[in-house]
Amino acid sequence: MASTQDGKVAEMNMLARIRRIPFWSWFWFILGALYFILPLYATLKFSLGMERDVIGFKAYGRAFEDPEFLSTFLYSNVLALMTIIASIVLIVPTAYWIRLRLPEARRIVEFITLLPFVVPAIILVFGLIRIYSSPINVPFTEMTLLQPLTTFEVGTDILIVAGYVVLGLPYMYRSVDTGMRTVDVRTLTEAAQSLGASWFTIIVRVILPNIRAALLSGALLTFAIVVGEVTLASFLGVPTFGPYLFLLGQHRAYEPAALSFASFLLTWAAMGLIQLFTGGQGQVSGAH
Amino acid sequence: MAQTALKPNAPLPALDWKKWLGVLPFFLFALLFLVLPSLRLVIGSFTNNDGQFTLANIIQLFEEKSILDAYWLSIRVSAVTALGGGIFGFLLAYSVTVGGLPRPLRSALITFSGVASNFAGVPLAFAFIATLGRTGFVTALIENLFGVNLYKQTNFDLYSFAGLSLTYMYFQFPLMVLIMAPALDGLKREWREAAENLGASATQYWLRVAFPVLLPSILGSMILLFGNAFGAYATAYALTGGRLGIITIQIGAQIRGDVLHNPGLGYAMAMGMVVIMAVSLVGYSWLQRKTERWLK
């Protein structure tokens, strides 16, 4: 009698335990994990099979040795750095000033920072090309101030960095603004002013160090957007990594797969660092 | 500058406009590289080849079948991936937040979603070619396991609507996870307890409390996913080489060379995209405000 009851209790415990295992949660999670991993695994597997019957890193060696890879990748990194610097120089003083003196400008500035969501990269580059492919004149005269920006290298560099600043604007602005919310900008400013600091000193030596985590996460996100970017680069004719990878894919098989996997690792590194600095707050972008 | 520094809290009303000088560089930048380029496209779409005002481009936009097809294809791809990615992403976010999975899986999923939602463009296209292309890993796997060749025995093609949608899903559902996980965290424990105390079942709690609270957030996020796919160019271009005529690829062709033989029509095509994106953003922010009533 007692033993059958024990048996029943044990059985019920078992059932309860099985019921407590969230079957559907596991199901969706595993499906999601497969969706994440399969394309990466397939790319890695393919990239390792360059030599017949041998698993090896030959494709990686070939890809990284190509001088054109080195130059385009370097170019992309330099552009990313320029974009990050330009974004910080443009956005930090603006966000600071709004917080300190000009709260009435908040709405309009926030509206502008959302505009890049409405104007995707392909539209932005369309507009940029149409505007800056004619020479810049002194207003109301025929005197040419500057050759069309699209016709010389420094010109297209300026255009592409400006375009990237625009694409990164929503993320950078939000990062900086959130960063400033957590520090008492007004008190810091007054303290610095009472010690005789200039505006430049206040921003560079007081505000910037206090929002460095936010800046870093904005910067890494910008980096992730810029390094693989294709749309702006290919239409403006700037020799960066994105268009190079695209062209490589037209006439090679293994090296592009190797570089694709490598850029996945790079994205992961950037995102991992963001996680580290923002304490697990995921960030999202959208330069697809 | 130094003058204002001396009296920080006493701005003279007469000098009020000077405050605006501080944000002038930002506005100037936005004007030069965001507003003017967009305005150029708007003006261009209302101008004919002789530079006069016309509505012909806008009218032609609705008459040209190839353009309408391109919009429609883009809308379909974006809607399908927004809906599919939205539902799948929600279920994933649910399973790691309130679904009872171990805590470490949650941070793993969030990290991976952050990476995947940023992993797009050419590398993503190549990854999917290695996965679901003619000789792709999964294509071969399915043939070995089930004896079905996707390309010979079914209509599947990676370089088509279905293939592009599957590829877009790779950055769509992670984006949903990233947005929904915090929203699901925002469901208050008290609501569930109150519902249970009043005798509600788990299903009733979800249908009548949790889901209505989450609905604006879910719909808003799906709109965001829609815009995310609608504006995408590089992934589609790298995947299909420009053969699949979604609207961004058509616009790209128009930028490269005036394929429509009417620049104004190209501008109108671009403006049409901006209008659709703007409508989605308005819808998104409206839903966002509704969300904030319950979830902050």
C-alpha cells in the first residue's frame, strides 16, 4: 500500500518536474540558436576547404596577403576613425549645450537625429551625389568657390565621412545623451567655471571623461557600421573594404568566405566590447 | 563666451538668440548633409527636364508597372520579414525572460542578437550563399537527410523572394529580441499576482493583461523591422547581384546611370521611399507613446 503510494508520489514528482521544464521555451531557443549558428558554421566550413581533402587556413592566408585587402581595410578603418572623431566633435558640444542652456532645442535636435531612419543610405547617397556633383559657387554669382566634391579624392572623403556621421547620428546622439543624463552636467560645469576653466577645457577635460563609457559604445557601434559599409562607398567610388569584398565575391569563392567569417568575428568583438562597457545593455544599428 | 561664463544663471533676454550659436554647427551640418540632399530629391521629383514645375513624375510613378512591381516586392519582403522576424523574435525573447530558461542563456542570446543585428551587407549575403546556395551546407544536409534537392525538386531559390526573406531574417529577429527583452522585463510581477489572486488562469493573464500591455510595443517593433528591411540595399545587392528588382536596387540602377531616361522619375522613386519610411516612423512613435503608458 505504502509502496504504491510512494510510487504514485514519485511519479507525480516526475511529471511535475517534466512539466516544469519549459518545453516550448527550449524549442524556440534551439531553433533560434540554429538560425544564428548554421550560416556561420557553413561559412567557416566552406572557407576551410580551399585545398581538396584538407581542412586548412589557406583561404585566410590568401585573403589577408592580398595587398588590396590591406589597403581597403586600412582605408575603412581610417574612415571609421574620422567618422567617430567628427561625430564626437559635432554631437558632444551640441548635447551638452542643450542640457545646460538650451532645453528648448531638444525636440528639434532629437527630430533631426531620427531623420536618418527615414532617409536610408541609398537615398542619402543619391541626394549627396546630386547636390555635390556640381561646383560650389559664391552665392548669387558664377564664381566657383570649390570644385564639385565628387570629383576629387579629398572631396569624396569629406562626403563619405559626412554621410557616415549621418548614418551613425541616431546611435551616437542617443549614447551621448544617455551618458550625460547620468552625470550632473550643470554642477560639473559650475565647479569647473568657478575654478576658471574655459568652455573648451570643460568639454574636453570634464565632460568627455565623465561620459567615456557612452562615447565608447557609440564609437564601437559607428565602427561596426562603417567598416563593412558598401552603399555609400560604392556609389561615391571610395576604395573601402565593403566594395572590395563584394568585387572579390564576383570572381573568387574561398577568400570571400574567409573574409566574411573574419568580419563576423570583428562585429562580435565590437559588440562584445559594447556589452562590456554598457553592462549588458544591447545596442542596435541598421546599416543593411 | 567668457561673459556668459561669469554669470551662468542670469541670461539676458536680449542676448537669448546667442544661446542658439552653441547648436549652430550641428544645424549647419544637418542642413548640408541631410536636409539639402533630401530636399534636392523632393524638388527634383516635381521638376521636369526643362526645370519647370510638374506633377508628371509623380503620376508616372503610379503608371510605370516596373516601378510599382519594385515597390510591391520591397513591401512584401519587408512585411514578411517584419512579421516573421517579429513573431520569432518575440517568442525567443519570451523564452529567455519569462519562459523559464536558465539565466546564462539569456545573456548569450542578447549578445548574439547584438552581433547578428549588426551583421549584414556583403558578409551576410556570402554566409547565406554558403548555407543555402546550390552547393550550400544546409542544401546538402537536406539532400542527405531527406533525399530532397532544394533546387531540383522544389521551387526554392536563394536569389529570389524566399531566399532574400530568409537572409533578411538573420538581422530581423535579433533586432526584435533586443527590443522585446527589456519590454518583457517591464511586465510587473504584481500584475501577475493580482490576476492570480482574482482567480485568473495563466492563459487569461496572458490574453487579458500581459498581451494588451505588450501589444503596442510588439506592433511598434514590427514597424521598425519593416523600415529596417525596406531601406536595405547592400545585402540584397550582394546576394542577387541586382537581379531581384526591389526598390532600393532599382534606385541604385538609376543613380549609376539614368536607366529610366527621366531623372525626375528617379527622384520621385526615391521620394516615394522616403514617404513610406516616414509613415512607418510616425506609426512607430505613436505606438511608442502608447507603450510608455505601461512599460517605461
